[in-house]
Amino acid sequence: MTGVRVLGYNIRSMRDDRAALTRVIRACAADLVCLQEVPRFWRWRARRDALAASCGLTVAAGRRPAGLAVLAGPRCRVLHAEYHLLSRVPGVHRRGLALAVLDVDGARVIAASTHLDLHPGPRRAHTAEILAVLDRVSREHSAPVILAGDINEQPGGPSWSLLADAFTDAYAAAPRGPEHTYSSRAPRLRIDGVFADRRITVLGCGVPGDPALAADLPLATDHLPLVADLRLP
């Protein structure tokens, strides 16, 4: 069995303190980093790649639309990557799914990142699309799935429930540390999640409680990072 650490993090287009953001990501020491609100405009690729490099990571999957990326640490070898734009809904932001198939110390896994809409109708429709894509990729590559994202909905909502029915809600399975991920200055909502294939064992999941990070967390972005330690089959 292979252990892997996953970080899900909405970085608000790197509009905040970039040095603090880098320190937080590095301190989380994740093998797989699933980002939302990655820069989409001026020098977007250079800014994203510079962040990855400063954290000792490489870009495994990601494109400009929808602002998503999967970053990988040195233990990971990228085997395949895909980027999907979800169905267009007039009047709302374009949503997507970034995913990478990786080998982690000999174990194969799919890491995916998404950011769902503020509106419940598109959010639920896009969740169904995401589940269909992940099911296909999992079958094609014979690999379990880890999905991390800003769900913009709390547990018990229809979209969250669809994800929790298909996968294991990592925090609910093995809570470790604080659960609320928004906002970083006054956390009161659990709207970010890590969802793991049933074949994956969840060892612990939560917002890092390291006192050394306390000053950086509200400076880095408006969300808190969510870290999950998992064991791959």
C-alpha cells in the first residue's frame, strides 16, 4: 500500500500575498495539489508555473479556462492528463475539470480538481458531468480517483451528496483538525472537499492546525487549505 498526501486549495487567482501562499503550500508537503481559481488572465501560465516551481512541484494538468490545475510532487510521474470544460450555462462562469493519471511510487491514481458554481442548478448538473468523466477515466486507466474541489455547497446539499454517494468524503471518514474552509479570516463553512475512491483508505483529513501557519493562512487567499492523507490500493 502506498501513502499519498493531497491538498485541495482555492488560491483566488493569486491576488493575495504570494509569499504567504507559497509558504502555506510548501508547509502542507503534499504529493498532489489540486488548485482552484488558478490565474486565467495576464501572464497566467508564467504565474502558475512559477508558483509550482517555488513549491517544488510540477504542473501535471491544467489549462487557462475555468482556472484549474493539478500539481505533482517529485514522487509522482504523470502518465496522462485531461482538461474538460463543463456544459456552458448562460450568465455564469465557465466551469471545468482538470485531471491527471499518475504513478506514485508504483501505485496508479487519478487526481482531479474542480470548482463548482454558486448557483445550485448548474452546480448539480456539472457534478453529474464530472462523475461521468471520472468513471470513464477510472475504467480506462484502471486507477482509483481522488477529487478535490471548491464545491460551493456544504455537506448535505444535493451536489455534495452526489459526490459523497460516489466517493468517500475524506473529512467525514477521518476528521483531523478543523473542518471549516471558508473564509480564511472567519472560517464557518465547509465548502471545500476531498473525495476519495472507495478503494482508497482515508487516514486523516482537515485544515492544517500548525500554529506556524496561523499568520499566513488569512494572507494567502480567502479559503483555507484542506489536506488529506490517503493510502492507495
